[in-house]
Amino acid sequence: MGVARAAGAFQRAGIAVKEYIVINFKNIINYQPRTSIIQNIFRLLLGALLLYAGISHLTFARAEFLAQVPTWLPLNGDLVVVMSGIVEIILGVTLIVWRRYRALVGWVTAIFFILIFPGNISQYTNGIDSFGLNTDSARFVRLLFQPLLVLWALWSTGAWQAWRNRHQNATPRPSLETGH
């Protein structure tokens, strides 16, 4: 009897935790952060830069971007360049026009910047010349800018603010003992 009761409590707690995660995720998505004019200008600038970078992936700088694709990646390098270019175009456009979900787009953009970071690391560790980065020191300095892009995306969209305020209108944290 004790095992069945414990199993039931864990099941209720599991459902409660799952509901808690879903509700908090919805709060982050639906949270409308108040962003300043400066933040909006930087959001629009980031969107324009991503749009430009995405177009350059597909056209005039394709070879430069191909040089940054890590050799250990088990995908065709040209496919990676094209797909990342498409993602950058989508992110750029959504940063510019999709204000309602700008916090969510900010998180997605930050995650994208983290996902492409291995390409920058590969360029540095393998000494690959691309985009005028033809010295190890220049490639190393480029590595330092990636975290700034992540912070730029989170700050300019109000995504970080949405994370900090995610508990507004949220249900209380579930208790493992009661499932509530």
C-alpha cells in the first residue's frame, strides 16, 4: 500500500511540475516587456545585421562562411551555410517586424548565436583566414564578441526582462509532497 501511495504522489508531483514548466514557458512567451527607445533601436539594428548576414550567406560571402563550418560537423558545409543564412534572414525579419513575441525571438536569437559559436572556435583553433581575420589574435578577439551578441539579443528584445519576471501571473511552485 505504501509503494502505491508513493507512486501516486510522484505521479501527481510529476504532473504538477510539468504544468508549472508549461505555465512558466507560456508566461515568458506572452510577457510583453517594456523596452526603451534605445533597446528598440538596437533590436532593429540587430535585425538588420542578421538580415544582411543571412543574405550574404546565400550570395557574395558564401565562401567566407563556408570556411567557418567546422570540419567535424557531419553535414555538408554548403548546406550548413545555406541553412544558417536562412535562419539569419528569418531571425532578422522577426526581430524587425514581430514585436508581440520579441522576447521569445530574443531567446531564439541568443540560442542561435550560441549554436554557431563552434564555427568561430573552429576558425580560431584551425587558423582559418576568413572575413579579414588572418591572425590568431584577430580570430581570438572575434571569439570575445559572440557573448556580446548573445547579450545584445537578450537585452534589446526584453528577453532577459521576461525571464526575470516570468513568475508574474504564474501558479505557485508545485510541492513534491502534495503535488500542488
